[in-house]
Amino acid sequence: MSAPPPQHPVPEPAHAAGHAPGEAPRHPRPRASAALVVLVCLAVGYTLWAAQDLLLPILLGMFFALVANPIIRLLKKMMVPRFLAALIVVVGGIAGAGALGSQLIVPAGDWFRDVPKELRDLTPKLRQLAKPMQDANRAAENIARAAGGDSGKKVQVVRTQVDDPYKMLTATPRLLASVLAVVLLTFFFIVYGETLQRHVIEMLPSRQKKKFTVDLMQSMERELSRYVLTISVINAVVGLVYAGILYALDIPLQEALLWGTMVAILNFAPYVGALIGMGVMLLVGFVTYNDTWLSLMPAIVYLALHTVEGQIVTPIVLGKRMALSPLILILALMVFGWLWGIIGLLLAVPLLVCVKLVLARVDGMEGWARLLE
């Protein structure tokens, strides 16, 4: 019985190996090392911090343009030219901010002028409330000092601060220039943003990439502008409702508007803004009222209103599509707050939503988008 002939391996077709016949085999894309990724992240973070004077007016202009885009689309449906619609929105926004600021500047100035005296008057009340905790802390310090053989003599540190009038003189023109830059950038983003997008898309090489980029940018602009406008309206309503409640608690109207505006602005920074607002409202309550329970009412009302808005109203209005993980949200607020301060807290959520929208539409990045939920 003869042995079977040796079997030679059949070569695998070129298309089965992952490439078409006549096409060069595709090699796997090299991956960057972890050290290189860390260095790139550090370089990007330092660039964002160092260039904040340039970046923040641009980002704020884009933010306000996104808020205005739904209004611009509505005016365009009414046959209003885009230039005139942008002029109406920007001038109307400046007029509204000026009218609100004229109502708030007097109570804000009174509070900043009187807050040292109010804090001195508030100190005995807070000391009485904190007396049990202070007694326990003092007893623990005595026990620790006796165990360690410390004499108990404290080292006093004297700090000196030199006020620089030149710094104050130069800060005001820079602030005015930044505000003017934000206003102009907002106007030009509204008027020429679509033209800029169209020119950028024309630079792409293939028709498929152009179509994908157009769909991506249009959906991003539509959803992000709707999100920003919705959040702005919700926060404004929360501020108005809270101001009305404070006015019902016998707080003067202008002062109630001041705290309502503060609550609306702080509400753009989830969790962090609520903590700051709670602290401020506790201070306002203790300064305004003599009764302890009545002093807690502004903070209690603020907490209840913030809970209803954050747990019921916003999820119902926006749905799960715009939901963000609380942990990722806190990390983003910490990072952008560290980089850009108060403005970073304002821009952290819109930037995170923008990143999520991009990741959800790019093939292979859907998992990263789900990570942000």
C-alpha cells in the first residue's frame, strides 16, 4: 500500500489576508508608548494653561454663539438676514446684561462693603453654634500635647501684603479688552461661522470625508447649541424662581435678584456650583435673620430647588443622550477649573458634551462615548 503524496500548503488568497488582489498588504498601525501619551497630555495641558488669555475669549465667543444659534435660525425663518439677526441678538444680549447689571451693582456693592462688619456681627452666633466642637477639639489638643511633651507655645507667623496700584490700573483695561473681544468674536462666529465651516470642508480630499464631516459638524452644532440653550434657559428659570422665593422671605428685591443671578451662574458648574451656592446661602441667611432656623431657610430652599432641577427637570428635558457620568464630570470640573478658573467651570460641561458627541459618531470610538455616560 503506497503512502499518500505529500500535501503542500495552499497559499491564502490575497483578499482573505485582509487586502485586495494587487494591493500591498496593510501593516498594523504602530501604537504610541504610554510615556509618549503622558508627555503629550502634559504638553497639551501646559499649552491650554499658558495660552488662556488667547483661548478663553475664543471659547467664550463660541459658547455664546452656540446659545444664539437657535434664535438665529428662528429669525432666518422669518426672512431676517443673518447679519441683521446677529446684530439683534448681540445688541439685545448686551442690553439685557446691562439692565440686569444696573439692578445688581448697588446690592453687590453694599454687600462687599458691609460684609466685614456683618462677619464680625456673625462671629458670636457661629462661635455659639460651634462651641461643642471647639471644646472637643481643645480637649484633644491638650491630650496630644501632654502625650508628646509639647510646651504648648505656638509659633506666630506674620504675613505682609503690599498693594500694587499699578496692577489695579492695568487690570481694568485688560478686562474691558477681553469683554470687547468676546462680544466681537460672538458676533463674527454667528455671522461667518457657516462660511468658515464650508471653507474647511472644501479642503478635505475625498467626497466621502466631506460628507462625513458635514454630517458630523451639523449634528454637533445642532445638538450642542440646543443643549447649551436648554441649560441656559433652565438655569435662568431656577435663578428667577429662587429670587422670587427669597423675595417672599422678606429679602429686598434687588438683593434677591443678586442671589438669583448668582445661583443661575453657579448652576452651569454641577456639584461644585451647588456647594459654593450652599455656603453663600448659609452666610446670607445668618446675616439676614436672627432666628437660627429662619437663617437656614435660604440654604434649605436652594438645596431643594437644586435637587428638583438636577434630578427631575434636567434629565426629563435633555434625556439620557446628554447624560454624563458624575465622576467624569467632577474630574472635568477639577481640570478645567484648575486650568482656567471660573470660566473653566463654566465651559467644562459644554466641552465635555462636545467631546462625547464627536466620540459617538466616529467609528471605533463609541466605547469611549459610553465611558462618559
